[in-house]
Amino acid sequence: MSGRKYYLEYLALAALLVTFFGFFSVKVWDIDFWWHIAAGRSILEHGAIPSVDPFGMYDAANACGQTVLKSEWLGQVLLYSVYRWFDLDGIIYFRAGVLALCLAIVYMRSRLAASTSAFTLAITALSGLAILHHNGERPQLLSFLLLSLLFLLLDSFARSGKRWLLYCIPPVMLLWSNTHGAVLLGVAALGLFGIGYVLENRWAQGRFNTPQNILMLVVVGLSSAMLVLAPSGLDTFKCIILQQSGSIRELVSEYASPWSLWPATLYYWVFIGVTLVSLPGLFSKTYWKQGALVLVLGMISVVGYRYIPLFVLVAAPYVAASLNRMLSRVKLPTAAIQLSVLAVALAFLGYGYRQEKVFLHGLQEQRFPVGAVAFIKANHLGGKMFNTMNWGGYLLWNLSGTTSLFIDGRTLDPYRVAPYTNILWTTPEGLRFFEQQNFDLALVPYSSAFSDKRYPVIDYLQNHPGWQLVYQDGLGYLFARRTQ
């Protein structure tokens, strides 16, 4: 390929990455962001990873409590540090940078897999579209990046045979195990890759105990041991099992099927379709290991929305290379495709500017009780508050030390979810529990985020002689208990 063609390819890639960086740069919106940085702040202030809930809200003496308190501590400290140094805009650009870097790694791995420029640029663009809505400001972002880095090391080793690439994997897994619980999926994917590599060597050399196989097994074993060495240890396993089978799963949209979240998952389903077309080129004697990874991770992603980026970022280069092999006889106009990608990327970036959808700043205030918090602070209110789960993190960040909250997005204690739901819908059991708790404040949105139905607890508080409405805005109501 001539230098000019390389120039066009890199220019098209740069346009893609800048465009996606812009679309990833949306206002801070994730309800869990706030309790994550509150936890990071607490860790730095106390100089230790907590073993009990530093906010005094949950009984953390259980597997899920210990997992959420400890397993993401490094990611929380990093997010809080970025926020402390660069405020919300720093968080926005940090998030956009991480996701754009993941796409850059998709491009590099596609090239390592011998995919041509056309298929590589196309799969990079489709991957960006498929993960476009997975831009929450949370430690999970780092799981996307570390998984991408893991497979960049594995693919580079498979291509070059350089052992130092494998030596880098256990430190990456140690970093990951202290950052986010998705490291379990990373270990499983690494194990699947390792098994495939060992079997391939067995068939090629006629025995298992080759130096290459021994090194791969040692790397997989050390990487698995990183889970046990992490602060949360085996509690992470227990918590994931509980969350997958418990009532919490039904309340968290991330666990929903991608089909139920249509049309937000449109490009994911396009990616699934492209992946299915590529499968004949993956299940061959040479590429079955990659095919197994794509198939397993694809099945996992169909079960839960939150697993989509993990599937897409791993599978995309293998899909691109498979399509390239299957269509090797088709001569594509490389330069024309590169120019088209460049033009389309710039056009979408221009569209984003006109529609004010790129390179945004600040906070999506309509998602958080900004006005109510300002009112509470201005009037020096405090005490025990009943609040909704979606607002808990923002309240925790802003009112910690003056207000004791009932619930937030951590859901460390699944037994708190049942009374919480009963209170909102004013069942007899919920009202009894509400009165027993002796709340001083109650902050409730107009309606449920899932069904737009008005919460009956609002009418209950409005008609209750012991409560008064003290603040109301476009998001909901703040009630305070009447003083005698």
C-alpha cells in the first residue's frame, strides 16, 4: 500500500475517532456517578478501603455489600480525582477519551487480524454506533478499556509470539480486579482463549506440555488468582450469583434484554446480524478459537444490555477479519471507501454540532433534584429522608453529613428494596414501615421512571396532617414533617 493510501486510512480513522469522541461527550447523566465519586472521596479522606458502609445506609455484612464497597475502589478513586481536578467537564472528556480509545484498539486489533482497510474502518464505525449509549460515568468504563487492552495483548501475542506480551496480562488483571467486577468476564474470556491456544498447540505439536502451553496456563492461572487477591475476594462471585437470581435484577434496566430496550439497541442488532454473516469464516480449523469467543460473548450479550460493549469490543476485529476472508475475491475500491468514511464522519460531526449533540458540558439537570438540594441547603434542612433510588446517589454526594438517606443505586441490601417499593405504592405494609421509620423529609418525583405512573405516596403525604409540602419544581415534591 502506498504512503498516500496509508495517509487516507489514518485520516479516515482520525475523523471517526474525533466524531465518536464528540458524540460520547454528552452531559453527565448517570445516576450512579455520584455515589461512585462519593465513595472515592471517602476512600481518599480516610486513606483506606471501607469494610462498612461509610454513609451509614446499609448493612454491608454480606457478599454484595462487601463487593460494592471494595471491588470498584480504584475506579471510584480515579473518577473522584478527575472530578476534583477538572470538574464535570473533566469527567465528560475522560469518559469520551476512554470509549474512543476502545475504538482505536478495535481498529488496531482488526489490522492485527489481517482485516483490510475497508472492513477495519467499517467495523470500527459499527462498533462505535453499537456502544454509543453505553457512556455512563462509572468504573464500568474502565472494564471496557481493560478488556480491550487484554485482547490487544492476546492478539499481538498470537501474531508475533513475543512472550513479554503475556507477561503483561497478570498485572492488567490485578488492576482490573481492583477497578470493576466485570473482571470475572475478563477472566472467563481469557480462560476460553487460553484453552483454545493450548488445544491448537496440542494438535500442531502432538503434546500438551510444550513451553508455549505451560506459559499460557501459568498466565491464565496467575490472572485468575488476581480475583482472590482483590479486596473483595470471592465475595464478587457470590454477589453476581445473587444479583442474577434475585429481585434486584428486575429493577435494573442494565440487566434487561437488549430487545426490550429497542430502538436504543438498533446498531447492536445490526452488529449481531453482521456477526452471524461472519460465522462461517470463524468456525474453521484455523479460526475456531475466535469463533468460540464470539459465540459465547454474543450469547451473554443477548441476555443483558450491560454486556453489549464487552461483546462488541472483543468480537469486532474477529468479525471484520472473517468477512475479509470470506469476501477476499471481491476487490473493493479502498481509496474511495476511505474518502467516504472521512466524508460521512465529518458530516455526522457537523450534524452533531448543529443539533447540539456533541462536545457538551455540565450536567443533565432534569435527571437530578438540583433545585430540591439547593432548597435543602439554603434552609438548613436535614435528618432522616425517604428518597427514591434514582436520586440517592446525587443526594448522597451533596447532603452527606447532614441527611441520612434511605436508599441509593448501590442496592447493597436487597431487603431494603421491598419496603422501598411498598412505600412508593402505599401498600399497608409499606405505610406501616414508613411510619415506623420516623422520616423527617421525603423527596419523591412526580412519577415512576419506568411507567410514568404517579406514585401514590405523593397523595398520601399531601393529605397527611403530619406532613407539609415545602418545595416543588418540575421534577417532584419535597415534604417535611410538621414540627409540633
